[in-house]
Amino acid sequence: MNTTTKTLQLRIKDKHARVLRQMAREVNQVWNHINEVSAKAARPYFGPPKYLSGYDLQKLTAGYSKCEGVAVGSGTVQLVCVEYATRRRQFKKMRLNWRVSNPKSAKYSLGWIPFKIGHAKYKAGQIHFAGHHFSLWDSYGLSKYELRSGSFSEDSRGRWYFNVAVEVQCQPTQGTAAVGIDLGLKECATPSAGKKLEGRWYRQHEQELAKAQRARKKKRVKAINAKIKNQRKNDLHKFSTTMVQNNAAIFVGDVASAKLVKTNMAKSTLDAGWAMLKTMLGNKSRQAGVVFEVVNEAYSTQTCSCCGAIPASSPKGRAGLRIREWTCSECGTTHDRDVNAARNILAAGHRRLAAGIPVL
């Protein structure tokens, strides 16, 4: 049976926070050191600029893990160097932001401790790493998996998580249908057949969050934001799991949030979590052997899914955003705006497969 890689996230018990924060401080020291060295090499007083690679930075940090009082190992230091070089290339900058270890600072960097395969081991309900034993809530049964590389990470409330990649067996889906999904703002996701995903998680708690912010209750603000995040993630997981279990092919419109976040619809766009949903659908589809495609959704709202025409009665432009139902003037069919778009996306996906184009 085929296997695929999956990342598991488990909560570390709070009693280990102090040790993990100390390790994260050491990671920040490595990051800031190579940030300074890399910036100097890129802006030399004499000669051409030199952009240090991850391998170059690893040589400059060799021996740090053997210093007195340092808990992180050489594998963690090497991964920090590789990550720094990768992000510097990605953002095309000579120097990245400094990592701040003071939790009282407004620029505090959330803790992050990467590790290589074999450096974190699971024994008797605990994670053994860098000479410490970390207790956690094992909701996945880690004893069943072979742990690969991963990291320890901190959230905004100071809670720590163990993130690790594992190999899992692909479980083929039992579904035989196909579905098109239209992504939106009022309804986060509308399938061509099935129940809509309402979304608007931030909007539900917006007033409560505003009161806490005006009262300057920082802990309460962080708790509300965490609740919004968890509700969004939970609902998207349930929706994506249902889609994968019930279908053999899933097609999603190629709407992107990059342009909409620059308009007055930015808050609703970010609240919808389109990128997260696409990622979940893609990952779960690969594990279940489901065809997953992102297709061009141009004119999917205006086109009648029954007769294929673009009638004068269909919603068009910004003025048509308020129209949620419309009747085709060509064939007389009454459409729900989003369901009609989802059906056209499904038809576009079928055309791609019929033409022998399985991926974008």
C-alpha cells in the first residue's frame, strides 16, 4: 500500500515551558549571529558582495552546541542555518528581521526549535530531546509511527507544541462522486452538492474582541483570537474530511486572496481561510487517492449551469455581488448564485480531465 507524509501536532504540557523557552533563546542567538555575519558578507567594505549559503553558515556556527550551558544540539543549529539561507533567498534581502527573546517586547519572536530525524524519540509517553523528557497529550498514539524531522513551536499564549512528520498508509476513499467547490466570503465554501460551510468565524466574535481590546485585557484578546483560530481550523477540517470521504474527484475555483486583501473586503477575505482549506483538501486527497484540481473559475457565476449561456439576467460586476439568486432569461432556471458557480467549476474540472490534463 502507498504511503504519504503527514505532520502531527501535539500539545506539550506547560511545566516544560521554561526549558523550551531557554532552548528557543539559544536558537534565536544562532539566528541573530548568522543574520549579522551574512549581512556583513553581503555588504563588504572591499570587493564584491558574497551571499553565504546554508553550508557556509553551518561552518561558521560549528562548535556552538558544545559551549557551556547550551542545550540544543548541532542538528538544530544546522537546521537554523539552512532555514535562514532559504528565507533570505525567498524574500531577496541581505538581512532578515532579528529574533527577539524578551517576551515583554512588542517584537517578541514566538519560540521555535527545529530538530532532525532521529533527534527526537518517543518513549513511555514522553518525547526525549536534547537530554530532556517532555510530557505531552498524545492524541495520535505516537508509538505507532516512526518519527521524522520536525520542531517545537510556541503560540501567542505561551503554549508549546510538538510538530513532527510521520509516514502514514494511504486509505483509498469509498466515494465515487465528483464535486465542485466555490469559495466565497459570506459562505466560505459552497459545494455543488452538499451542505455549505458558513464560516465568518472572526465576525461572530468581533464585538467581544473589540471590548477586550478597548479594555486592554491582553490575555483575553489572545484567548479570543485563539478561539477564532481553533474554530476555523476545526470547521475546515470537518468540511474537507467530508468532501474527501464522499467524492473521488474534487475541483476548486482558483480564486486568490492576494488582490482582495487590498480592498475593503480584506477582513472577510482573511477570515474565510481559503488557502488553509485548499491545503487541507490537497493533503487529504493525496492520502485517499482522490483527484484534486484547482481550475479556472472565470465566468462561473455568470454562466447558467443548465444551458451554458451567459444571459443578461445573470449577476455581473460589483453591482451583482448583492444578487444571491437569479433566473436565467434563456432557459428559465432559477439558480442559487454560489451553487451555480460550484456546478460550473465541476464542469470545468471534468473538461480538464477529458482533455487529459490531470494537473495545473
